[in-house]
Amino acid sequence: MAMMRAVQVSRAKAAFELVEKPIPEPGAGDIRIKVEACGVCHSDMFVKEGVFPGISYPRIPGHEIIGTVDAVGSTVKTFQPGQRVGVGWHGGHCFTCDPCRRGDFIHCGKEQIAGISYDGGYADYCVVPQEAAAVVPEGLDPTNAAPLMCAGVTTYNALRNSGARSGDVVAIQGLGGLGHLGVQFARAMGFRTVAISASNAKRELAARLGAHEYVDTSTQSPAEALKKWGGAHVILATAPDSKSMQPLIAALGIGGRLVIVGAGTDPIAVSPLQLIGQTKTVSGWPSGTAMDSQDTMNFAALTGIKVMVEKFPLEKAADAYAHMMSNKVRFRAVLVM
């Protein structure tokens, strides 16, 4: 029996363990991927800590997967061995629930999540439903492509669906794993791009990424800084800190929209009067389907957007995870097989 390396969590709150497991066989509608790279995302803590409902253990995490199709199931027509593909958070859908019947696959009532519903990319091989796979454009490096499967598609998809048009003032709050991509996407989409951070330390970085303006919230409120342009049309909140999101509402212009992708758990303080008078809105945005991920990679390849990554070998997955959780990684950790 052919074997592979994998890093798994045997139970909630257990340490990562490097094990050998049989290489999985694809089902009829599945594809098997020989993994080249897999990003380490903050959401992997759902597996590590056992806080996501319904996880069965042992489980191999990982939902920022790039690799090559190695084998396909009997009913697979879209993919063939040798194709390079990526898999993100959205790991499959049922096709039959009401959202799916409307083509709204990201809100499938039986949505599968790569690395949570089934084993993910912290391994030499993984098996995924064919609808979860996105085609990787030629020439895109796997370590650069892997974080686009989650951090990339989340920021790109949120911005392109935000209602902002070229020339509008769009601010990106936070310059971490999501935010450093959000600034690049916003600039490439033609927005007047403002980077918002809690210190002056990332001003130079923001300029290199393409920000036209920089707001240091340790010395100035976002509302005060943005009033010269009448406020922001859109603010993309990427840092998972609800307290830092609250002042952003005052920084929105008339009809402005705060779009939240930083997954914090604390409530945001907002009064109805803040929203009503100037028709402001506060909304969230999920990641995207495989086609959204494919669009993200194609746009990144077209415009030269780069992910800032730190590489780790598979056997150092625990170190990569710890580096990410302690906020020391700049800005995405990627496991390389």
C-alpha cells in the first residue's frame, strides 16, 4: 500500500503530529491532488482547538491548497491528471438545497470545508470534490498561489462586490495577511487606496504595496483623516479586532459601506443614528467558490500582485502554525512539500 506523509490533529487541542497514512483514493466525483504547497491560515485553529461544530478526528487541516491533479474519479469530466489546481475554504456543495438551486453555492446549507469536513492540505496528497477545485494559471508560483485560496479570494471577492467604482476612496484596515493583499487589490482595481493601521511602522510597506494614503490611528482618528475626501466609499476591515472596527463607521462617507472580513468574535458598538442619517451600512463577506478563487488567481497573475510569505517544510507545520498564531509571520506561512 502506497503511503504519504501527513500532519494531523488526533483530537481537539492535541498537538500536531507527523504521521504516515495510506494515500487516499478518490470517489466517483472526486479528484486527488498531489500537494505542492498549503497555506497556514488562522482558521486552522478551528481544527486545532476543536471549536468548529461537527469535526471528526483525526483530521488533517489545510484549506489553502495548490497542487497537481494526480487521479480522478469515474464521473469527473472537468479535470484530468497533470492539471494544476487550487482548493480554498469552500470545499464543496450539495447542488440541491435552495441556495444551490439559485446558484448561490457559497451559502450552501450543506457546504463542505476543506480541512474541516474532510482531510486537507497538510499532507502529500488530498482528495476533494471536483467542484471545489480552481484552475491555477500558468506561471503562478505555488507558494504565492496558496494564500490566494483564502486570504486572497476573501479580500478580492469582497472588494469586487463592494459597490465601489474606479476612483472611489477605498480604505483597507489592517496590514496583515489579508490587509497586505487588500491594499494591492484595491490599487489594481483603480480605487483611491487608503491603508489604515494602528502605528506608523507600516507606512513604508503600505506605500510599496500601492496605497495612495496612510492613516496611523495611534495619532489620528480614521474619520478625521478621511474627511478631506468626504469619507470612504468602502472600508474593508481585515484585522479581527472589533474595537478597532467601531471608529471606522464614522470614517464612512454618505452611502459608505463597512465590509468586514476579519473574523472577530466580539460585538461591534454601533448606534442606529450612525447609520440612518448618511445611509451607511455594515456588512460581512465570506470567501468565495472555486470559480471566485480562479478569478482571484487570474487577476493576481494579470496585475502582478504578490503574497508576502514565509516557507516551512511539512514537518515544521507546528512551527508554522505557532508563528502564525503569535502574529510573527510576515505575512502568510506556507507549507512546501
